[in-house]
Amino acid sequence: MAESGFERDEREKEFVLIKVGSFTAFVTRYQFQMATNYFYAMDNAETWGDFKAICGPNFCEYSSVFLENDTYKPSDGDLLSDIKEDVWILDDADFPIEQFLQETTMNHGENFPTELRARTVQAESGCDIDLYPSGETASLLRKLREEGIVVESVNLTFA
């Protein structure tokens, strides 16, 4: 069943601070859940149909734009091991985290304190990604919570 826009909008205002290499960065709660489903599916799905079922309809809708340029169109019975090189979202090591980091920086970056930012990197697409030092997590979380921003930190490294 599809979510209402209200539910999604509320989760788009909640953030998760994730590990990205030796830094931390923000994604929305909504993106975090999609990334968690994606990586679980990559580790556990055998077929394209399994992969889509584990990822869920929100991720399938989100990723459809990335599949448009693939010449191979997978069907539900295709083994992931057979189609990995033919389906970009299965074969790109930076997907979906890089896209989520770009979108979060672009759409919500003004919510996060620039004085605590370690650096901004430019992705291959030309979009900026804000990174924060791993050692400043407590200060960063405290400052954001004082400003009323809903954020949590997780001990997962996605990239």
C-alpha cells in the first residue's frame, strides 16, 4: 500500500547521521530506510523479484529513473548474480548512498551547522556532499537537537 504524502513528508524532516568512510554525513530517515532495505536485498535476494520485494515499492519507484538508461530490462525470475553487470543499480558501488547524500545536502544542508562541517566534496555528477568529522558526532547531535532537528546516529558504514 502506498504511503500518504504526509507520512513521507514527516520522515523527510527526520535525519540519520551515518558513517561514510572516515566521516559522517546526513540522510533523511526515509532514505536511510530505503538504503537499509537495498543493502539487505543485495545480501539476501536471489532474483530480481526477491530484490524488488525486499526493497519495497518506495525504493522501486525511486530507482526507476536510474534504470531507464539500462539496455537490459530485468524480469522477476532473473538471478541477481546473472544480471548484476547489466543493471546499473546493482553494479555501481556508490549507489544509492551517493545519491541520498547529494539529495540531503541539496535539500536540507541549510539545517546542519556549517561550522562543524569537515568538508564538502563534489560528486561525479557535480553535486555537493557535506561531510562531518566522525570525532565531532556528540557535538553535532547536541547542537542539532538544541535547534529542534530530529536526528539520530547509527553505527553502520554504508560507503
